[in-house]
Amino acid sequence: MDAKPRDDVAHFLMHRKRQAVAPLAAAIRDDNLSDARRDHALQTLALITGRAYHREKNGREHAQEWLSRHGQ
């Protein structure tokens, strides 16, 4: 496989992950959403960042600290 198409796919995926952070942050902070929806957003953020927020005791707080440090 040629390196250029593989690099293009990697860049596309990273771009989409960066785009996903803002809506996930909004969902995590939205008290009007069900806990299940907020937990799903937290788990998705954990997958993107490589952190296990969804398994931590204070996962939402830790995720919000990460989001604040990264401009969200």
C-alpha cells in the first residue's frame, strides 16, 4: 500500500477526532441529557484521548479538567 493514501486516512481520522471534542464536551456538561447519554459522551471522549475517564471514580470532573486545559 502506498504511504500517501494511508497518511491521508490518518490525517482525516485525526481531523474528525478534533472536530468531535466540542460536541462531546457540550454533551458531558449538559444536565438536561440523561446520565446514559452523558456517560456515552464521556466514554467516547475517553476513546479519543486515550484516557479511561469512564472508569474513574470522578471521571466527569477529570474529563472537564482535560477539556478546560485544551480550550473546550
